Amino acid sequence: MLADPAFWALVGLVAFFGVIVYLKVPGVVSSSLDKRAEAIRSELDQARKLREEAEALLADYKRRAAEAEGEATAIVDQAKREADALTVEAKRRMEEYVASRTRLAEQKIAQAEVQAVQEVRALSADVAVAAAEKLLAVRVKGEAAATLIDKAIGDVKAKLH
């Protein structure tokens, strides 16, 4: 038996296990594994927290993006309403301007017509006076003619003006 290699292998194995137990290797290995398991558990918790934070940030960014899009839409709608209002106002002002210019032109035309009628009346009065003067000068002679001509000229001027 002392010469048997299996016996010495068994003695070596028992000694090896004895040294391992004496040095408390199973406890050290167990505590090392426990520490490693705790570290892994801690890393998993930390990763879960980071994922939750990332999901919260993503949700916040999505909410902000939706709000920004809503605000942009509201701004565009407001700008369209303002542009429409400005267009309507500009059209109204242009129509008022054209109407004002038309009234002004019509007034100027009416004034020109009145002035032309007055000029024609004045000219016709002058022509009538001159014609009456020539007729009376030919038909009536002397002092009576001069008095009659002056009176007729005064009457014609008073009636025509």
C-alpha cells in the first residue's frame, strides 16, 4: 500500500483538501463570489437606474419636442392670421385710396365744368354786349343812343353775370 501510487495520490488529495480547509479557501472563495455577486447586483441596479433616467429623459425630450411643435404650429397659424388681416387691411386702404382719388378727380372735373360754363357765359355776355353796341350804334344816333347803349350794356351784364 505504501508503494501504491493510488494511495499516495489519495494522501496528496486529502492533504490538499486539508490545506485548503485549514487556509479557509472555501470561505474566501465564497466571500469573493458573494462580493462579486454583490458587485454585479450593484451594477445591475445602477444600469436599471440609468435606463430609467434615460427613459425619463427621452419622454421629457419627446414631450418638449411635441410642445415645441405645437408652439411652432401656433406661431405659424398666428402669422397666417396676421398676414390675412394685413392683406384685408391693405385691400381696404387701397380701395379707400382709389375711391378718394376718384372723388378728387370728379371734383376737379366738376370745378372745371363750372369754370368753363362761367367762362362761356362771360364770353357770351361780352359778345352779346358788343353785338348790341354795334346794332344800337348803327340804328340809333346821338345823345339818346349813348344813354340807351350804356343802359343796355349795364342790363345785359347784370343779367348774364
